Amino acid sequence: MRRLRPSLACRSPTTGNRAIVLPDITGSYEELLRQQADQLAGLKIRAGNPSLRTIEKRAQELFAAEGVSLAPSTLSGLFNGSYASRSRLQV
């Protein structure tokens, strides 16, 4: 499995705003899921390693108007790299 290059923050030469340079995203669908899971796990740790229930509750607060929910089972799939999105089901 290919390891991710760390994301780098840099300044845009035209606007001076900070931008995030994303890692190379070439690879199979399964590799991309693994890369996404690695990135989400890093974000979760930087956010204080909240439980899946805590993330679910926070998502409900943030997206109450849209009626969106993130069930712990969906979150678990995202964090372990096994989540199959709608796009995968349509292929």
C-alpha cells in the first residue's frame, strides 16, 4: 500500500491566502478509500479523538437544517476505509 505524502500548507501567490496542497490521489478505488480513511483518522486525532457518537451528535447540530445524519456505522466505515459511497454502487 502506498503511503500518503503529508499535506502542506502554502500561500497562494495571487491572493496570499493559505491553501492546502492535497496528496496525489491516483490509484484504485480501494486505495483512495484507504487514503481517505488515513486522512480522516488524522483529523479525528487532531480534533481530540471524539467518539463516533460525539461526531454523530455534532453533525446533527451542524446539518440540522438539511436533515442530514451520520450514523456511527457509516462513520466507522469511513474511518476504516470500507465505506462504499453511492458513486461506488452506481459503477
